[in-house]
Amino acid sequence: MTRSDLDTLKDRLTERDYKLLRNVEEFRLLSTKHIQRLHFDPVHPTPTASARACIRTLSRLRNALVLKALERRIGGARAGSAGFVWYVGPAGERILQSLDPPVISGRRNYREPSRHFVEHTLAISELAVRTIESGRQGDLEVLEVQAEPASWQQSLSRFGTALTLKPDLRLVTASDDYEHHWFIEVDMASEHMPVIMRQCAAYEAFRATGRYQATHGLFPAVLWVVPGSARAGAIRAAVAATAGLDPALFLVCTTGEYLEVVAALPSESS
């Protein structure tokens, strides 16, 4: 694509196209339904009209290589366009790099991701979309929703080496004059419990640095979002039984309970 071709394509994109492209870059993978809920449902009178407008837009962006779709679809081939999972295409990368400031830097090699990666990333995207929808509906005042890598937190170990904490989501909400901060971990019940406890220990170690508190005046609640109640009970029991972990720091809920828990607005941690 020449510079002239890129400029022509950029001129043809609508404001919604740019917002949609930024969202796909931000969340790495979005389903057709996620994109419809974020960008089309709020402005169309019926779900049918919203779905048709969404698919038309995605088809246009796909033909222009602004977006691409994974070979694997949600629900299989019979799901049609509604089953596509979208990521930033080569023209989309060029557009994002050309913005001031650039949204991304450098070209990225692409390989079809594993099923686990796709399912986990889409589960994270689903929570983010639910949060944004809740904010639009006035059920929750949402100040920030950050996915990886924007959610990552940098610190130093006691030995002076660089450490990176990698929450799946970082969320900031508000009520009255107070902010409420969250680190969200999406669990697919595929990791062994020692792996989950090591991640909890990483949060405790990061809290001990005081770095987040120095900037924000509080430390986020850590919320594990899990598929079912049995898994939730297992994580709670493991946290309670693990030395060095503060059970008050870690909350666990099922996917269906997520918005109710976030809206409950726990007390800030020091």
C-alpha cells in the first residue's frame, strides 16, 4: 500500500470506523457481536437493523484490509458473519501507526492463535463490553477500562530487577466523590491451583512496593471471574489456606455475578 493509497483509505473511513479500529486494537480480539454492542446497538432502533449495519461495516473494513477475521468462527461455519472474530488487518496497522501519536509501533507477525488464547481473550473482551454497556445505561459510572497491555503495572523487585504485573483488565469506577479500582483476572478453570496462587502472590508483592498507592492513593481489589460456583469456592479456599495472602484483597465471582460484584463498590484498600 503506497502512502497515497493509505491517505485515500484514511479519508474514506468514518469517525465510527476509527473508533471501531481502536477498540479492536485495544482488546486484541472482538467478536462481531461485541462490535455490534459497542458501536451499533446504541444508535439503531432494533437489533436486526443494528446487526445488518454492523455486518455491512465489517465487510467493508475487511475488504479494505483494515480488519481481518480468524479462520475459526464462534459457533462454527454455520454461524456466518456473526461468528467471525476480528483483529487488526495490515491496512489497519498502517492507519494506527500513522496517527499522532501512533496507537501501535512497528509491524507485527501474525499466526492463527490457539483455541485457549481466543477463548480467554474473548472472555476478557466480554467483561469489558459488559462494563461499557453498564456505564452507558447509567448502572455504573465507568472512568477507565484497560485491557492488556495497557493494564500492565511496572515495578521493581527487592533486588532491583524489573517486574511486570499483567492483569487481564484494569477497571476504575466512581460513586459520589470516590474512585474504586479493580484488577480483573479471567479464569477459564484451565490453570492448576498453584498457578492461580502464584498470580495472587504477585499481586501481594506488587502491593508491597507501594507504587500503585503512591499514584492513586489506594490499591485495587483483585477480582477473579470464574466459570462456576465450584471453581469460585476452590479459589477462595486456596487463598484462605495460602500463607502470605490477604483474603480481603481477593474477591471471586462467577461470570454471571460480575456486574453485580463490581457495582457493589468494595472499600478501598490501603
